[in-house]
Amino acid sequence: MRILLAEDERALSKAIVKIFEKNNYSADAVYDGEEALNYLELGCYDVAVLDIMMPKMDGITVLKKLRAAGNQIPVLMLTAKSEIEDRVLGLDSGANDYLPKPFDTRELLARIRSITRTQTAADNKLTFGSVSLDRATFELSSPSGSFRLANKEYQIMEYLMANPHRIISPEMFMEKIWGYDSETELNVVWVYISYLRKKLTALQADIQIKSSRNAGYSLENCHD
């Protein structure tokens, strides 16, 4: 899952990004409302965390513009303002939840999980063939065993298992997982794909990550 964090206090922003990454989320940080809106309009994020008091454009205005454009991305308002009126304004403007600062890390993560939670608990586990990926524990498992995936491994595998049979280009992986501003080389995708293929082999999986020349990778049944 990819998160956009819009928070103008840079020390706090850096700390929150580390929290997200430690919990296997990808996160991009921006420091003013205009930049937040520009990033969100590109549409590759799963959730947005917006501070209300930001330079150039406040978080409420960003939120209103998103909703007016039909963008229904889950939004958590993160702000020092805790008065009832401010909470009501944020929620009435289309926020999914509201968390006043200072906050506990566990509550921040719980609220992120809450606003991105799908309709049923079963969706916390992705299954394809004999392999399952647990979104809560980050475990990739089959009847033969299991591995707890590291951050980028997990995110790539989640992307593949959420889109079986779909060819995903290296550029799409980079955009979704590393972000637009990343200076990481494109061949890092192949490196992580290689790690995952070895784990699938060790799990005696009946699925495989197939390469399509000049196109990308897809998750397929072994006998397709």
C-alpha cells in the first residue's frame, strides 16, 4: 500500500515515514498543500494523510478539491487542532477519519488500517493457487511452509497477487512502490522478482511469476 503524507513539520514527517516503512507501507512525503494536491491527482496512492495547517493550501482545501474532482481516496486528517468544530469540518469535507496530534504510533497505524479496510476480513489474506499472502503478518505461505516477506518483497507480491494474470511493467512497479521521485534503478524490480521466485520455489508453489519480453511480469498458474 502506498501512502501520501502531507505534513509541513519536516522532523515529524520524517518520523512518520519511518513508521510507515517499518510496517511495510511505501510513503511519499510532501510539505505543502499544493504539492499534496499535485501528487494525489496523479492517482497512484491508496491513502492520504493530510495535515490541516500547511503552507500554500490547507488540508481542508486539498480535501475539498479532491472530493469535488471525484477522487474518493481514503483520507486521514492529521492535525494539532482537536476542537469539535475542526473535527466536524474535516469529516463534513470528506475525510474518512481524524487524528489530533500528539498521537500514539499504534493508533495512527490502526486508523490507517481502518480507513483502508475492505468489506470482509477475508480480504486481509490474498490467495492464488496454493499460495496465500497475509496482509496482517506479511507472511507468504503454502502447505509446504511460509516466509515473512520484507518491505519491498511484500509490496511487489501483494501487487502481483491482487492482480493475477495481469502483466505489470517494471515502470508500474517503480511508480507504485518506489514513487515518482525515486532515483532507484529500474533493474531493482528484477532483483526483487528473483527473490520472490526463489521463495515460491522453496514453497513448492503451483504458481509462478512469468516474464513477458519488453512488457513486464505476471502471476500465473504453473501449468498455464
